[in-house]
Amino acid sequence: MKVTFFSHSTCILEIHEKNLLVDPFFSGNPFFDKKIDFLKIIPKIDYILLTHAHYDHVCDVELLSRYFHNILVISNYEISNFYYKKGIKTYGINYGSFISFPFGKLKYTWAAHSSVFNDGTYGGNPGGFLLHTDEGNLYISGDTSVIYEMNLIPNFGKLKLSILPIGGRYTMDIEEAIIASDFLKSEKILGVHYNTFEEIQIDQEQAKKRFFEKGKELILLEKGKTIYV
């Protein structure tokens, strides 16, 4: 399983030769030079996974859906319906069972956050994604505080990687993300949702040290860098 981090919470997962883009935030992202066409630096996208409706997670859905034909947007019912009305192919889900896709099985998971589009349209319940694949299991928490429901995730199978927000204020901070990793029984964590804005700045070396002290690995990637898990 190949994971490429772009910035904020935006990642591309390559699983069974399918590219899954998580929470696209390029054109409005201060980490991207506006003179650079981001469409030229990302591969062909097959799926877009959306955790909730905030602008810094759905910014480029419509642009990408026009650029890459046959993208399938997977999200909660309300977000999926919002984009379906715009002529975008969607697959609406909610908290419930695993659903099979060509890349593996996907489950929408609970998150404690909010969810609304920029125009005020209700974005349904925020969530995360649990992916079970032949290449390993991966958990994307989405924007959330630490929640006790994370204890349920290991019951479905051991995780190779958890993708957790660590910037604080709007989501978990470092210490809460460590607690979350304990709940998840996850030893390898990719940190996201930090340093994009002034309110979510962290000390990266101190963050990695705190996870290391707890016997865990916190991975913080530069823009466009990749890990294999």
C-alpha cells in the first residue's frame, strides 16, 4: 500500500492499482504555490473519499471530477447527495457495515467534529474511514477529538497504519492522538491536519519524540512525499 501526503489532510492511497484521494485541498491551500498547476503533479484519481464538508477537505472535488472522468466520490449520504445534484458520480454511505469496492472493503466510522459546506448546506455526520485490503488495513480518523469508539476499530483487524490529526484546537493534539493510537492498538501513525494555518502549528521534532517515548512511530511527511506500508 502506497500513501502519498500532499498537505493538511490530503493524501493519495494507491491500493490494487487504484488511486484513492482523501479530502482534496489544493487550490485554496497556502502550502501550494498558486502558479503551479496541481493537476500536473497528482496521478489519475479513481476515487475521492470525503470525511466531512468543511472547505479545507472538499475544496477541489468539483474541479477534479471534471478533470478526471469517472471519479467516484464516496462519503456520507448528505455530502454524496450534494455532489450528485451537481452531476458528479457518488456513492453515499453512513455508519454501518463494510462495503466492498475493487480496492477492498470500506467502512464509515464515527468522528466527533462538525460538517457544513461553505454555503451553509448541512454536510451530514462527520466521519472517518476504515479500509480492509489485501495489502493491509488502514484507518483514517478524519477531523475528530479522541473518542472512546476508537476502541472498536481493532476488533475488525490489526492496523498497518492510522492517519490521525495532530494539530489541536479543531481536532486532537499530540497527547490526545497518542491516546487514540492506544485505543486503536496502532504503532505507526501518519500525522495530518497540522501547520497549514497559524492556529494548528506544532513542534514536529517534539511531536515525534512524544510518540517515540510511547513506543510508537509518528510519521510526518513533506509535501508530495510517499511511504509504503
